[in-house]
Amino acid sequence: MLIAGFPAGSFAANCYVVAPGPGEECVIIDPGQDAEAGIEEILAEHRLKPVAVLLTHGHIDHIWSVVPVCGARDIPAYIHPSDRALLSDPARGLGLPAGQQLFGGLTFTEPDDVAELTDGMTVRLAGVELVVDHAPGHTPGSVTFRAAPGVMFSGDLLFAGSIGRTDLPGGDYPTILDSLARVCLTLPDDVQVLPGHGPGTTIGAERASNPLLAGLPPRPPVPPGAGSPETSAPKTSAPGTVQPTAIPAVPPGRPGRGRPGL
């Protein structure tokens, strides 16, 4: 498997391109601010043809370029329905007052073709299979993508040494801990984690040293028919190219955010 990535724009949100190998079709994950040039460079270098954009969540630093990227290639975008509204109204994910202009009056719309992701589905595109895990807490519609062999695109759920912030609208600290216990801590230690910001890591490294996971036990997925995270969740530098329960209290003084970004 070929995985190439780069940090996009001033938010340094990691954008990834995933393909079976050079000269193949590919998918693009999280095309953030001004990501088009970086994407085109990877496509040209590896002779790739994109067939879809996949979004880990709807914050503007991860979806900024989804419309031009999808429009230029006439390809669909995939997002969880709980975050779909952020495609056309990203300001609601930032807690801005109604009517306040976003970044000098920029306007956003949905791509022409939007498909919705569901928990546990397998997305089969471009010769790549990605398992979707709904992982709310950072946003209600946050997801991760798991690819064989042993790679997880964690979005803003898990970072090297940190976790996603929960102080923006739709964020919830107990919920993100539940997602981490269910989605991340049940995986083998050797699984590579390619996050939404910052360098890559592994499940084992985070299990051993991430202070925000200390004391958090793994939680097996909910059995079929017994409810799911979709319905039972509480309401309340560049990665380069890769070849392939009890809820702890919020730590004192922690302002509800992990690595810089949205």
C-alpha cells in the first residue's frame, strides 16, 4: 500500500493520499486549507487517479478544499451524517456568533456528490478497503479509517502524545474517552496511527506513554443488536510517505483541547 501525506495550510492538518501502489487509483483523506497543490504533486509523482475524498470529520481545517478537489475530478466526498452540515456551514463547528463572517467572508458549500459514512461499514474504493469506526467526542460525526495491514487514520481522535480537543461545539470529553477506549485501545500495539495533526505514532506507543490515556481501559465494541455508538454515545511535522468502564475525570487545568488545530 502507498500512503503519502503532508500538512495542509496554516492549520497544518494532515492530508493523505492512499492507493494500492504507484500508477493506481487512490482516495484522498482530509483535503484541508490550500491542499490542492500538495495533492497534485503526490498524484503526479506516483501517477495516481483519485476516485473519492474521505473526511474524518467536518472541521474546516480538514474540509477546506473538499469542493475544489472533488469538483476538479468529478468525484464524491464521504462524511458521517452527524458532521455533514459543517460542509456548508463550518462556522457552526467553531462556535461563532450567528452572522459572523468566516475568514473574511468566505463561503462554503457541499460538493455535488456526498455519500454518508456509517459505523462499521467497509469502504471499498480504488482497490483499498477502509473500515469506518464512528468515534464521536471531538465532533459528533468524527470517524477513523482502518486499512490493512495495520494502519489507522485517526483524524483528530488520537495524536502522538495527545488527543483531540473537546471545547468546540459538539465536543465532549467523556465521549471522546469512550471512543478512544473502544476504537483505539482495542487495537494491537503495532498498528500505525496516522493522525490529523503532527507526526505518526503507534497504538503501543500511545498506550504506554500518552498521559491522556492513563488509566483508560479498552472497551470492546458493542455487540450487534445491543445498540451502537451511533445511538448510545453520551449526549452531552509531515508524516511523509509510509509503505505499508470508568471514565477518568478531565485532568486539572486541561482546557479541553489537545494538539493545536481545530
